[in-house]
Amino acid sequence: MPRLSIALLVILLASACASPPPMSPPEELERYRANSGEPVRSFTTTGRLWGWRALGDSALTVWTRRDQAFLLELANRCPDLQ
């Protein structure tokens, strides 16, 4: 019985360390669209941005704080946005 418990524990730990495959930029963009709130016309930030991430060549996410992000969708493509 102890061997079975140890084997189950090892399997459980190994599966907990597994991560899902990375999303493609179009998949990430759809995830952000599905979870974003109402559109805003502008935003302000005091100080530095926390970061940004390109989501293809026509959208990016901008973090103004650790817990606040904005999805920016561009009117035209921006080659090499990455």
C-alpha cells in the first residue's frame, strides 16, 4: 500500500508542475477581448508603465499598474510590433 501512495503522490506532483502549451498571439487576443470590460477612449498613468505585450501586429496590452491593464487595438497593422 505505501508504494501505491508514493506512486500516486509522484504522479500528482508531476501533473501539478505541467504547464499548458503557450497560446498563439491570436488566441491571447481573443482571451483578452473576452475578459476586457467596456471600451474607454483614453487612460492616464502616473509614472512608469508596468509593462506591455504585443498580441500580433495590430493589438497590444499595456499594464499601467500591476493589477490594471488596457487592451489597445490599432486601426492599422504595425509590422514588427513585437
